[in-house]
Amino acid sequence: MPDERLGTGRPPRIVLLRGPRNRNSLAVLHRALRRAADRGEIPGGLEVVLVDAPPPDLDDGDLVGFSFTTVDLDDVAARLATLRALPRRPLLIAGGAHPSADPEGCLALGFDAVFVGEAEATLPAFVARWAADPGRRGPDTAGIFTPDAPFDLDAEPHADADSPEFPFLEISRGCPHACAFCAVPALFGRRMRFRSPEVAAAGVAHAVARGHRRIRCLTTDAFSYGGGPPEKVAAALDRLGAMCVAAGASYLMLGSFPSEVRPERVTTALLEVVSRHGANPTVVVGVQSGSDAVLGTMRRGHTVEDAARAVTRIHDAGLSPHVDLLFGFPGETAADRLATLEFSDWVLSLPRGRLHLHVYLPLPGTPAWPAPPEALEPAVVARLRALVATGRADGYWDHHVVQGRRILAQAKAGLIRRGA
């Protein structure tokens, strides 16, 4: 049995705080803790709760975990200050995209411990030490914790019969590319790891048994699944789709959020696999810019011609190309933005063409950090609003403008330490 909470006579409690962007990651971590308890690696009597707000009865026998992005930093800092002011405050830990990118800044912010990268192994080991420490404040429960090795994604399904939450079906981790605006390689590494069709389908079967038949695949590039050339990927993706549908998935999302595709990987054979097994009518393709100069600065590894070919192939396959475009990247010129708007017009000239609009966000952990975004001319802002008004363009590009300014202000104020 676990040690009793300090002065309360109740067992220790792990409180994981839900936010607008962390439900998937918390579901994964909750399962990791449950599996560790099943294996006897942490005390089985520990209470783990996922809540939207801190419980009012928190004390120094509790552990409170945050998982968050840089966009959430202001809200997290305010919540953290409130918890640190408690007379008997809990142990406060952080993980996720922002803490992984700026662990030193998160310690300075007031967290006791920060988890960098994948925490499926480091968090249960940490919890075991914390639960065994009568004072809940030992030297092994403070500092920065980094995994010794990448997590084996194929070791187990993404869900089991006892899962209370069902995250996206994560079919890969990592990304071999180093796009200047993206933190995925820093978070998960540049070597892609895959969950096999057999293991993926086992998790789908558990989800279906609990009434979850809409399955969204999660990957940095659906058309790289399994690795290798497109024909090998097509065979692997075909087997994955067939096995997931056989396991009961009635709506399988392949090649659409959150499993977008890269333009240079789009082939007719891969699109046929999506049409055969996927229920999504769209394929989200990361074009990012209509300027080859900007694509080069972004380190995208493809050209505008590659992008146009991919969009055409998606459309010709009877699917809707949903095109990601990013404005304001550092070094982008007015002429570059005009080229991207011209590409946007061409996409919308296709009957099923759609746009997903972004403005560059400066994020710690990305190669471009801390370069600020380029300012958008009023005429470009008006054009983006007009695109959204067509009903065939979406995205939070206008929010990104405000968020980018705020992130740079946070870095200037010292809330972000890494590379500021």
C-alpha cells in the first residue's frame, strides 16, 4: 500500500490538469501510469485523476502535473502561482511541448520537476520515487528528467480494455525533416518509429468495444508510414487500414488531421489506399508557401512544383486537397507572400480545393526561434479575411498574430529562457 498523505490519513494523489490542447497527451500518460501500476512498478493504490481545474483540497501529499504548449504559458504561469501560494503546496511537475523546449525556464517559473520529451518511462519512475518518499520532497523528485532511450511505440497498443480515455491512434513518432518552424524533431527525434498494423488494430478493437468507432490516426506524415519508398509505404498503409477497419473502425482518418501528408510523398497508389480504407473526404497536405525561396529557408525539402503536383493528384483522386499555408515566416518578403496568395487562388480554382491558413508562431525548440514573424501588410490581412469568407478557407491565422507577439514579450520578460 502507498504511504499515507502527510497529516491527512489519505493516500497520495496524482492530479493531471486538462487544458484545451493536452487531452491526447494526458490520455497517453494516464495509461502509462496505469500500466506501470499493473506491472508493480508504482504503488497500485495511487489515485490518478484528470481534472479541468485543481481540486480545492490540494495539499503537500499531492502531485500536480501540467502538460502544455507555449501558447498556454500565460494561463499556466497564473495557475502555477496560485498553487505555489498554498500553505501546504503540492509537488508541481511539467511536461509537453513547451517544457521540453525550455526546461530551465519552467524550473525558474516555479515547477519542481520538468520532463523533457517522451515521459512514458520517466514519469512512472518518478512517481515511484515520489510515492516512496515520506516527505514527498526528496532530491530525486526535483530537476530535469530526460528519457535514456526513445519509447518503443510498437511495444503495446494505444488503448486497452481498461482505458478510460482513448487518444488518437498514434502510428508513428519522430520526423526525419528539420523544418525551421517545427519542434517535433526536438521533441521526438528525427528517426521515425512506427506502430505496426497488428498492434494498432489491437488498440482499435479495445476502443471499438467501448463505443469509439471514429479513429483518427496520428503521425507527422501518413505517407511515410512504415518507412521506405512509396510502394513499400502503400503496402504498409494498406495493411494498417484493412486491419483497423476489420477491428471495427467505421470512420478511419488517414492523411487528414492529425495525420497530414508531405507534398513530395503524394502518389496515386497512396491516395488509392486512403480512398479504400479512409472515410475522410479530405487529404491535408503541408505546402506552407508558394515561394521556393521561402520553402528553402523553412528547410521544407520540397518545391512549389512538388506541391502543385500533389494538390492535383489529390483532387484527381476524387478527394479534397486541404492545403496548409504559412504566412510571415522570418525572411519572407512581400513578393513571397504574393506568390503564396497566387497559389491560394489556384487551389480555390479547383472545385474541391480548400485552404488551412497559418501565421508563423515563434516557438522555443524550433530552429527558427527566436526570430520574429514578418509583419503582414494590411492588404494581405484583408485578403486572408476574404479567403476565409469564401467558406473554403479556415485556420486560426489571426490568433497567431496576437500569440506571436505575446510569446516574444514573454521571452523578453524572462518567462522563456531557452535561446531568448
